[in-house]
Amino acid sequence: MKRWITVAWMTMAIAMAIGCNRVSDTAADVQAIQETEKQWNQDYASKDADKLAAYYSDDAVLMAPGMAPSVGRESIRATLKAMVADPALSLKFTAAKIDVAGSGDLGYTRGAYVMTMTDPQTKKVVQDHGSYVTTYRKDTEGKWKAAADIATSEAAPGQSSM
């Protein structure tokens, strides 16, 4: 009986170890997110709101300085459509850190951004800069989609109205 219990515990321990193994090739996932952000940056130049909204999951949230949160891809698309209508709009962001969970289905980036746009009140072109964090979730096709995207301005009050 004692031997049977030992064998049962050993079998359970092995099963747990196998079940907890990394499902993800972390380096490949990090590179995939890095490539996603590289392409996303390039796509901002196109000013195509549909193309930009495709980077978000259906239930994503976008939180940008000076704006109410946009929840859901359609709301994000509307926000992006208004943003890209500005001829002065330019956005560049660079990740300082990319991390992926061992499960391979969640990841995040954090970094810095620089944005140029027209101030809606003064009608002058302003530049904003700050930090961002984007949480990614892998979709059923294996593509990384932004689930939560937040930017925090580092510009002093009055320098930018974003």
C-alpha cells in the first residue's frame, strides 16, 4: 500500500511538472510583439483608422491623455478615426521592455512615445511625449492583439493639451 501511494504521488508530481512546462517559446513571442509594434508604428503613417484598430482585440481599452477611455474595438476605431483626421498627427512609440507570460498567451510592452498633433483649442501644432504600457493577448489565430493600451503624458501642464 505504501508503495502504491508513493507511485501515485510520483505520477501526480510528474504530471504537474509536465503541465506547468512553458507552452510558449518566449523569445519568439517577444520578437512577434516587437515586430507587431514596429509595423504598428509604420501603419500610423498611413492614417488608416481601420488598419490601426485591427491591432486591438474586440474588448480592448485605449486610454490616452486628455481623452475618455475608448472601450471595444469599434469605440477605439472611432477615436482613431478622429485622431487620424488631423493632418499634423504623427505618433512614434518604442518599447523599452517586452515581457511574455510563460503560458504564451499574455504579454506587455512599456516604453516611450512622441506624438505631434493639432491642439483642438488653440489650433496650433503641439508635441507631446510620455510613457505607455500595452498589454497583449494572443488571439485564436496566434496573433498578438492589444487588450489594454494606456499612455501617460510627461509634458508639463500647459505644454500640451492631449
